Amino acid sequence: MFVGDLVNSPLQFAEPDCDTCLSENQVEATRSRRRILEEAADARSLIFPAHLPGHGAAEVRRDGDTFALSRWAPFASI
């Protein structure tokens, strides 16, 4: 899943209700972020964050009511 601006910081995995001042609707942004992270964790999908350092994707897992990164899946060199 490409999450674009939904996740702007690694903190938002551990604290998905934490939002930036850049969201036009912080309540809806938080709701959307939580929904996408729940779907990704349940389906074991990879998250492609646009704003995190490094090349690759993150595997997300549930950690109680929040989320954590299970592993980082780097892009392989060709």
C-alpha cells in the first residue's frame, strides 16, 4: 500500500492519532491513517511511505491499539 501523506513520521505508527498541522481535517486524517494501518497489519501488506528515510517498504503489525514496524523491506539492487 502506498500511503503518501497519510504517514509523515515513524512516530505515527506508534501513535497513529498524532497528526501534523498540515492536515486540512485532522480528525479525518487520523481516522484514515488508523484504518489503513489496521488493513495493512491484518493483511500483512507492505506500506510504502513517501516521507520516511530509506528506499523500501515497511511491514506493519498491531501492537495493542497502536502499530509497530515488523521489518523494513529494502528495495533490492538491480
